[in-house]
Amino acid sequence: MPRSSSVADLIFPAPQPVLVPVTGGGFFPVRRVYCVGRNYAEHIREMGNDVREPPFFFAKPADAVVIDGAPIAYPPQTRDLQHEIELVVAIGRDGANIGEHAALEHVFGYAAGLDMTRRDLQAEAKKAGRPWSMAKGFDQSAPIGTIAPAKAIGHPATGAITLSVNGAERQRGDLGDQIWSVPETIAYLSRLVSLRAGDLILTGTPAGVSPVRRRDVLEGNIEGVGTVSTVIG
């Protein structure tokens, strides 16, 4: 009968947990990062797609998360790195097959985040009918701001969401423009996978996505939620 394992049995050290600071103190341990595609009508149109369709999801690894203010490297194998400012939902309670009426009970809090995208790799993947993993899930592709607990800020359904590069505004929208609301998104996703405390959901981006270059300063803000910033190294 095999003996039980322990830390001493590891053949190399286990990865350190990914921790995002929480407003008021403490850290949110990240388990998985889910992202909603095409959730603002204007962004859908600028990308050349139909406006209304069921939500779909892709994922980033937990260690793609970068803490607010830390720089990120310009990734290899791309000439078209683009920004996407997004509302981040932090799940604080496990659940599967969650009803819309109960979805917000599973939310710990919210943050501003960036879904950095190698747009040229994404375009190639779309054309070939292949996954977007290397376009979306590369190293340092998910800068996340401090998480604001829902018990402090409530559950924002409206409010300006903006992104500036070097002080010039590039993206502007409103949370109320989301095609799929946060409760709808949580309910739909929870029918596909079991959500767990520690999961993050990036909920889509408004119009205005565009390329960034080395040394660009990115500053995102979501009214009533918080900010996120980074510098492209």
C-alpha cells in the first residue's frame, strides 16, 4: 500500500501561491482565472463580430496575474500587444449550477484588471480555428488591481470603465453596457465548471483596444471599484 505523501516528498519546491491584495487588509489567493469574450457591444463591433451570442470563456493561468503597479515585460513572438480594461469578479464561495438569483452571494469582491492580448497571434488562431491560449494566457498577461470587498462597495452594475495610455484615454465604457451581467455570467459559467473560492472572472472589455509599446504607462479605472496600473518593460 503506498504511503501518504508530504512536502518532503516533492522533487522540487511547489509554486508559491498567487496572492492579490484586498482593500482593508489581507490577500486573495488565486485559484483559476476565467475570461469572458465579447461582452460589450461596441467592442464586438470593432472586432467585426455579431453583437448578441451566448457568452464564451477562455482562461489564463493563475501565475499570469501581476499585482497592481508592477511592470510587465513586452512578450515575445508578437508585434501587436494590446490592452483590454475589465471588471474582475473575485469568487469567495464554492458553487456549481448557480442560479442567477443567488449568483452574487458567491462574490467576495471586485477589482479593475487588464487582459493583455497578443492580437496578431489571436488573429492567426481565429483564422486557423485554433485555441487562443498563446494569445491570451502568456506570462504577465493579467495585471490586477487591489480587490475591493463587496461588503464595502456593494455589487456595481453601472459606472465608468476607462483605460489611459501615457495619460491619453484609449478606452471608455460603462459597466451597464455589458451584454451579460455579472449574475448571468456567474450562473452560465457555473454550469460549465464548478466555481471555487479563489477564482477570478474577467468580464470583458469596452471598445477602444489598441497596441502598446515598451515604456508605455497603462492606467485603468472603474468607478466605484478601483484602479489598475502597469508599465510595459
